[in-house]
Amino acid sequence: MSRPLAGPQSLLRTLNGRAILEALARSGPQTRAELMATTGLSRTAVTQVLRMLDSAGAVAAAGVDRDTRGPAAGRVGLHPRLGFAAAVHVDHHAAHVVLVDATGAVRAEQHAAFPGNGDRVAHIAALIDGCRRALHGPLHLAVVGVPGIVTADGGIRDDLGPDGGAFRAALADTLGCAVRVENDVNLAALAELTSGAGGKLASFALLHLDDGLGAGIVLDGILHRGFSGVAGEVAYLPQTPIPIGAPIVNDAVVGDLALGLGLDVDASLVDHLAAADRGDETALQLIAEIGRRIVLIAGSVGLVLDPEAFILGGDAVHPLLVDAIEHVAAEYAAQLPLRFLVSSFGPEAPLVGAVGEAASALRASLFTGILTPPAKSSR
């Protein structure tokens, strides 16, 4: 016999419950009167839903409101032991871990370089365990941003080739929770879309520069990953006279340019930017060439996608590099106008994006579990 559809009262209670949970996640602890104003629900509805959420262990008392006139009113908030999600940013050198609760608040944070020949999974798990020692509550999920191409099933393709999802599976097994893997630049683009420089743009391309150059592409307000996750690998767009398939901008390219200019080949782009800041004319030449290459990449993307703007992220937010990019772009403005903005989060954008996605996924998971009644066992 099929299970009957939920009745109108059950559905209404679920919708009201989600409205209150979302309000508490968005604005923090509130009084009943504040919840009425936020959600538009009646006092009776708010009281009934809070009673249901309290019995489910989803909310708890959170002090009193002494700011408004009249008798002090009790505040209620999401229960502090509902649990957490991990947001992780992995680069070629280190892992940065943040634990967030359902409100999106950062509750713990750790950052450490990878050991010389250590296991990435074990290193990330150790950082997460270090964060959890000071907290009470389960870990429900993790969102991990990594360099490299990420396929729809969570597999990673990097310099060592495709891993077939081995990293995601190993981390999920070690942590004992669901793990979602994303390209780090795509997470940076999501950060700009939801709370940064791209918030008012229908379309943009984030050009994020660190060890290499990658793009996060947003079209009509939606992140475009591509069929196999390759969208945004702009560092390999052809540029004359560079051979096809050779990188246009990365650490090795910076070293090659430094060699040709008589600069330190082991210095990073950040080092050269610091030297240029001090007035080193040769370093300024290197920065100008990097800026020229980024503009040509933007021009190629612009001719295909025509985004409203390009957002410069990572090391590209340095004022000298921004100036170099805008100077070259002005030379091409008559043929192809390009608009450049600066990232709201700079090098931290991938982690900011991971935090936002982790908090959003945690809310969806928790709230669905809280509001979904257990199935009745048949006899």
C-alpha cells in the first residue's frame, strides 16, 4: 500500500519551520516578535513551530532582549550543537581549514603547509580534527577547493593525471562524512557572485592568479563548469609566439621571464611585485609583460563569451599589476573594450567561496533532516 500524501497542516508546518530556521540562520537569535516580523507568521504559528523545533533539538534559548521597551523577551537561536561543516582550500603548498556552523559563522580555523612527502588526506584530516577539539557537535560534510580540473563526479585531473575520485573517496572515508570537491577558482567565482564584486553582474569571468592563472566563469548568474570541468583553463589559450599547449602565465613562466631580464629566476611573482614597488625598473618590465598576457587572455575570452566584466583575483589584485593590465587594455579599447574590476577577497577568495558553499550545504542538510518526519515502519 502506498504511503498517503502529507496533509495540508503537515506541509504548512514544514514550510513555516523552514522559514523560521532560515531566519535564525540568516539573522541569528531572535524573539518571537522578531520572528513574526521576519517571516510574516502569526504568533500562534511561530509558537507552534518553535515548540516542534525545540522537541527536535534544533533550537535553544539564547538570552533575552533587553533593548526594547517593556518586559524582557526571550530569544531563541539554532542549537549550538547541531554540528558543523568544513571548508577547505588546498593549494600546491598548504591546506587551510575552516569549520562553520549553519549560520555561516567561522567557529575554528587552522592552516599548515604540507609535509615534504606526506599524505594530503591525512594532513587535511589532522587539521580538521584540530579544529574539532575545541567544539561540540558532529561534522556533517566538507567542501574542498583544489587546483586542477574537477569532474562532475568529484575526480581531479592535475599534473599527475586523473585520480578517478580517489582523493574525494579517501577523504570522505577518513572524515566519515560527505565530501564535495570543487575547483578552487570556481569557488572563488562563487564568492564574488554571492557576496563580492560580481554580485551585481549577470556575467563575468574571474581571472585568479597564484601559482598559475585560472578563470571562474559565471553566465546569467550561474557558474559554468563545462561538460568535463575544463571550463576556465585559460592559462593555455594560444598566444603568438608561444607554442600551442604551453602555459601563458604560471610560476615557470615567471622564472623564464626573469631569466631573460636578468632577474632572480627563483623569485616568485610576489617577490617581483615587491621589487617593482621599490622602483626596480626591470621588475616593472616583467610585471608589464604579465599584464599584457592577462589582457590578451581576457580578450580571447571576451570574443567568445562577452562577459560584463573581468574580475582580477589572487595576486592580480596588486595595484601595480592592475595598473599594467588597465594600461594594456586601454591600447585595445577601440577594437575590444574590456572592463576590469578588482576582487573583493583577493587571494582568500577560494576559501571564502568554500565557506559559503559549506554553510549553504550544511543548512540544506540539517533543515531537511529536522523537518522530515521519520518514516513509519510497516507491520
